[in-house]
Amino acid sequence: MNRSVQSLHAVLFDMDGTLVETEELWGEAMSALAVELGGIFSTRAREQTVGTSMRVGLGILYAELGLDRTEEQHREDVRWVEDRTAALMTAHGMPWRPGARELLLEVRAAGLPTALVTTTPRRVAALVLDRIAADLDGSPFDVIVCGDEVPARKPDPAPYLQAMAALGVGPAGCVVVEDSVVGTTAGLAAGAAVLGVPSLQPLHPAVGLTLRATLMGVGVADLADVLARPDLADVPA
């Protein structure tokens, strides 16, 4: 094993839009809520919600529709969107993002500690986790951190720091795999090297962030390379 691979101590994965094609289902549910509230959720506004918490996402929706919702109405809207998204996941399936399944299998085969770090609440994330576990004959994650189990959500580093603490590893040996601006921001703020693979919104070069168009062909050695070059904003053609 080369030295750069030996320095890789753990890999932390986002879920929606990174491992599985479910991020767009959240957008579909948000758009449906907008219609229920008498408006239309624009593509531009939807893009701003990718990877965010429900409070942030609904705040963007309310602002676009010119609505002032009470806290009780907000809680009802959160539940509505979560239930609608869960129903869409069940109805339409949760296909893998290109290369994600293969990367998880290789990381697991290498014996590297892994974590799933998602803004999605546990009750909805469980649908995806069960599907992943069924496909891979067991969960590939040593630690799972969901959006309703953290003191602050992405782009705050708290979810990734919580996962690292649970794994017993420091950020210097970790690679975070993400698809969104808030997710890559959280990973970088936690002190990890980040591999960004955009899905529904563009990602821009940043120190510590390596960008790839897809996870196809990405393996453990590539993750080690991301870790070995944390000072570079790398954007392969």
C-alpha cells in the first residue's frame, strides 16, 4: 500500500445527490408544496435549497411566494415535504449515482472506516439506508449521522465533526464526498479534504476541494490523492 493510501483514515459520504439519485425528489416535493400554498417554486430558487436543511429550504420557498408562515405552519410544512419525499422515494426508487456503489464497495473492501452524514432526518433516511444495505448485503457505514441528530446542520461543520468523533479519527486523515455547496462547505470547515461531485447545482473551485464530474472510476487511491493535495483547487477536464 502506498504512503498516500496509508494516510487515508476514513471516508465520509453525503447521501442525497451523492450516493443516490434522491435530491431531485426533495425538489419535486418542495414544488408540490408551493402549489399547495398557491404559488410556483422557480428552478433558480430550488437550486438554492440543494443540500440545505428544511428550515433554510422552506425559508427560501416562503420568500419566493411572499408568505409569512407561523412556527406551527412551518412544522406542518416540514412534515408534508418529508412525507411527500418518502412517498416519492418508495414510488420511483432510489437509483445509485454513477460510480457510487462501486466506490462504496471498494472502500469497504479496503477496511476503511466510513460514515454517512446527511441533512435528511432519520425517518426518511432509513428508506435509503435500507435500500443500500439490501443492495450491498449489509450497511457499508460504521457511523450514520442524520439531520435531526446534530446541534447544527450543513454548512456548519458540526455533522462532520460529530461523525469523525464517533469514528475516532481526526479531520487530517478524512475525505468527505459531497455534491452540494453547503455540503462541501461543511466538509472543508470540519478540516477534511473534500471530493465534490456536483449533481443539481454547480460547485466552484476552492482550496481543499477536488472536483470530479462523476464518481465513475473513482477508487480508494483517488481518495488518497484528494487527501494528499488538500491545498489544491483541482478541477480535472
